[in-house]
Amino acid sequence: MGRPYQVAAWAEGAYPRCGLLGTLRAVIGSAAGTWRVTVSALAILLAAACAPGDGREMRGASPTDTVGVLTDDGARSAAGAGGHVSLAPVEGAPKVHASEMDGQVTDLANYDLSYPQISGTSFDSAVNGALEAVVAAAYTGFRASVLEEEGSEMGASSLRGTGKVLHVDGRLLSVVFDVTTEWDDAASLQQDVATLLVDLSTGRVLEPAELFVAGSPWLDEVAALARADLSAQLGEDMLFTEGLAADAANFRHLAVTASGLVLRFDAYQVAPGVAGTPWVDLPWSAVASLVDRTGPAGHLVS
């Protein structure tokens, strides 16, 4: 069976269950496949093409004027649904379109990864590079594991992943990536999650702590709220205490919606594997006193 890999580059080493990643940008030209750019206000339209050379080509029309591609209007649907639910356009928000990366590493290993891209800001290149890096990391880890097992008795494997925009406006972009790998004819299933918060006024990727008042006990408060919610969902006896301790590494998969925070957790972090990659929704009212009103998410707190 292939080795587990870490999906998000900024989470390397956070949990010993995940191996370290290869170089994020060591993707282009490393295997035959197809790059596809797709545009639609409501769904992903696939348009595949093969190019000479490394076999990849970027294609597509102009982005839409809405944020309705690869978006979700609620954390529950974002975490559990396979479809893409459109959000209403937000004034001042960048245009959003979808990009698709798919192909084969070997005859028995294929991948299909979709992720959002934006246009209309002063920092499109930096933001799009950060978004692409997440799926590039997933691909790189998958490819390395597959090639390591090449020539063995391992059966077919596949990598599937989607990046969904939970929130976008003129100031803040929040994306959740869910990636599933099936190893050895589905004998083993690996689930990974990553999140990306970007300050669109600077193009900079944010750490979760930057949403809160400096020096505030946000970690303690969020950890307590998360534990209470997961205890109600799964039962107190199911929870792993270490994965819910007030440590920034435990809450690195933090996302934002118009209505509040979304906390995502790695498989086996807070509960047994049967729980998958759990999540917690926290309304802004629960953390309002902790959020920096002049920071990237301050405008979302009433």
C-alpha cells in the first residue's frame, strides 16, 4: 500500500501519521496528464485536451461574474456533499473559475483534482499560486507513493479532490480542500483535509490566529467550543483529548463562512477513523469578543 502523505504544505510535521511532502512545484512535466480549465456559474464543465511536450495545457473561457463555481453556502454541505452549491454574488468579490488537474501516473494510478482560481484582484498570481499549491502537494505525494510501489503486487489506486470556496468577498477568501485516496483496489481509504485563508487586500495567506485579537485566549475558547460540539456529535468517550488541546496545530484547518467559523480536523486527530474528517460550525456570536474587528474577518462579525 502507498504511503500516506500530507495535503497542506503549511501543516507538515503536525501529525506523525503523515509523511513529509516533496517539492510543491515538482509537478509540471512529471507525468502525462491533462490540465483543464472550466468555467460555469453553476457547475464544472469538463473540456479535456492533450498538448505536446509534457501533455498539459491550460484552456478555458473568461471567468464568470459570480462566485458560483466550486462554492458552498454552508459548512455541512461543504464537508459532506459531492455537488457544488452556488452563492449569490458579493459586491467587490473577485471572479472565480475552476481549474482541473487530471491524468495518470501509471496504468493503475489516476488522479482528478479540481480547485478554484480567481481574477480581478491586484494579487491574482499570488493567490492562485497558493490555491494550486494545495492540489500540487496532494498530487506530488500521491505520485511519489505510487512510483515507490511500482512493480509490486499493489492494485489500482486513485486520487480525487475538490477545493470549495466557503466564503469570498473583497477582503477575504476561504477555501476547504477535501482529498480522498483509494489504495490497492480500494483496500485502503485515505482522507485528507486542508484549508486556505487569504487576505485579498494583500494577497497573503493567513494563519488562523490573525483573525483574532492579539493576546486573546482564542485558542482556549475555540478548543472548548469544539470539544463541546464534537462531544454532542460523537460522544465524549469517542474523543481524543490530545487532538483537541488548545494548540495552534490542532486548529490549523480553520475556515470562514458569512455566518461563522468552520473547524476541520484530520482523520484520527480527534476521534477514531470511522468519524472521517470531522468538522465543527461556530457562529460568529460564539467568538465575537475574540475576533479582531479591524482584521481580515472583522467585517463579518455583527
